[in-house]
Amino acid sequence: MEVGTKRLRVAFAVALQDAGEATRSLEIARGLREHIPEGWSVECVFLSHGSRFAPKIVDAGFEVHDCSPRLGGISFREDLKTRFPELVGDPEIARRLIEGERRALSELRPDLLIYGFWPMGAIAGRMLEIPAVRFLPLPLHPDILDSSLLKDVPDDLKPLTYLPLSARRLLVRHVPKALKMRAPIFRQRNIRLAAQACGWSGSPLRNVFDMLRADLTIVLDLEDFHAGEALPPNFRIMGPLFASVDGTAEVDPAILRLFDPSSDGPKVFCTMGSSGYKEHLLEAVRALTSGIGKGWNSLILASPAICSLEEAKASAGAGSNSHITDAFVPALSVNEMADVVVSHGGQGTVQTALACGTPIVGVAMQLEQQINLDNVAAKGAGIRIPAHRWKAPNIQRAVRSVLADGKYRDNARRLQQSVRSADGKKSSAEAIWQFVANRLNLTPR
């Protein structure tokens, strides 16, 4: 290190078992390194309780710091014993996570903590009074939730989802903010109890918005989806941020044959990321490999975090034009070849599809994914199917509609221009470096 250089030590606390969180945090770290101001150096360390994505972080040149408790690292739902509406199914697991991350942060002594939708890391950092930046897929704030963020009745309120769409939208607009805030999914009782057991003495953690509070919030979404929203002063919309380094990765020859432009039949790419539910993936498999689906050229990604490859293949009908794999798929390359993407609505999956101008048929596993898909549907670039209606015939009808009506592709291509004109990685890095310069009193070393 040169004399007089200011060194920034950054710790990342994220749900590293989740593909979306791992990808976005890694891209932020890359951005900090690529857009470093003159006279600075940066060191990025990722906290890990076990993750299949840890080797990617090491390969990118960053450090992984193992902390307790050690978990399986394949699926965050399995690791956290997630049970709706609780992100962490047992207060004791949450307590151990907070304690483990607080201990790790005490050892690392970072200048800055960056976290995603990971309340345990956020709470641990605040207990140590570490300046913090959080990244979110959406501008999650009570005022925005009340005004414009929620466009439809959450799928979890199943009886209300049978109402016509216009009635559901009217209902959502007129539900009082106080009632929305009392929804169990926002309260996260187990994490609240865990924080108390760890000796939390700060302001009350009434809900997940309190738990995730930070000095700066960067929102990694398209501005098109949030036009007219009055953001809080410390919120900044940066634009999409998704894995952009797989464009040169080799595509499996079997996929190239399946998606050959000269071949007959529509081309469908199905992925439920690492956070989808097995029953939803298997229902999509049935839709894409039976009946009319037999005539589609379908690439189906069966993530080990969701179900085994053998189980996914067992759900496929005989004689279909499908390729089911659990291997790495270069998402950008595959999306560019596809006519439609069948997805769980994860932000990275949605943004990658839109970056390629590919329309989406989706089902949400949780509220953030529902909002992502509703934003796409509101722009005419896809169809969201409520979770209780995610059945093979309905999936097939939605895919047929998207394939038959060119407006979906046209609208997706309009959003493609917005995605291409934004540089979420650069914008995020510049916002964080500006925060560091303005708020952190770091002296040259």
C-alpha cells in the first residue's frame, strides 16, 4: 500500500446461501474495486455460515470469513428453518446467527458494513455501531408500502386473491397503513426475540423495517418501476444489478441444439432460482413437458436448493422437447435465446430476462417477488399467476398468451433499453464511495 493511501475495510453480511443475495453483494464488491477513487484502497470480506457460493467469492479475489453457527449452505430456507411468516423458524437459530456475526465483526473491525435483506447481520452491526449501507431489491419503507409499492393483494391472503384484479388493486389502495404494518410477515417475532436475548438496547425493533435500518439504502431496481415515488432522503435508486460476467461462459451444446434458431417450436427457459418451492418447480415441469408443452423446446433449471435432478426429471412427460439440468447455466446467453422465461420473480432473474428483452410468466414465493412480477405485468412485459393458481393448465395458457401476443415481447424490449442504459454496479459504487467520503473519517495509513 502506498504511503498516504486511505484504506476502506468493508464487511458484507448477507444471506450467502441465496443466489440473488450472493450475486448482488458480489457485484457491489466488484463495483467498489473497479470504481475506487484515487488515493484509496479497499478490502472486502464476506461473512459466511456456509455457502455453495463461497468459492465464487474467493475466485473473484475477495475474502470469506467463516463464522458460527456453521450451516449446510445449500438453501437458506433449510438453514434457517423458515416457516411463514418467520424468516427464521426458531428464535435460538436467530440468536446464534446474531451472536456469530457480532463476534466476527468484532474480530474484523470493518470501517463499513454492507448488508442485504439479512436482519441478523444488520442487528449485529448496529450493536457494534458500525456505519452501514444496505442494498434492497425494492424501496422497502412504510410510507412507500402505503402509497405505491404494493399493487395487488399478497398471495398469502388466499381468499382475497379470488377477487377480480381491479377489486384487489382497489382494496390494496384503501387498506390503512397501520393495518399493513401489522402483517405478520413484517413483524418477524423470532428475530425480535433473538435480538432481545443478545442484549439489544437500541430503539425498539417493532418490525423488519426497524431491523434493517441503515445510514444509506441503495435500491437495485429500474427507475421505471418507481416513477413518482417520494423516496426517503437516505434512499437512492441505483438501477439493476445482476450477474454480468457469464456472457463469455460456454453454453452446453445440448442447450444450443435445443434453442437453435432454425429449430421448430417456441423456446422456453424455466428457472426458480435458489428460493423457489419444489411444488412450484415441479408444476412448471409438468406444464412444459405435457400436452401442448411437448411441442415447446424447454430448458428447465432444477436447482439443488429446490429439488433433486432425479425428481425433476421424474415429473417430466415422455416425448417432450425438454432439457432438465442442475448444472450452471449462463443466464444472459440463455435468456437471449429464449422466447419466454418461466420464473419465481427473483430480482436477478427478472432483470436478466428484461436485459435480454424476454417476457416473463411467473409465480411469487414471497412478497418481494410478487412486487417484481407485478411491476413487469404493469408494464405489459409479462404475466403473474397467483400462487394458488400455479397449475400446469394455467401456466400453459399464460405461456401461450405471451407467445401469441407480440405486445409482450415489444414491451419487454422497451424495458430492455432502460436496463441497458442503467449501470447499477457503477452507480452503487459511486454512491457508497460518496457516503464513505462524506460520513467516515478515515485517515491515511
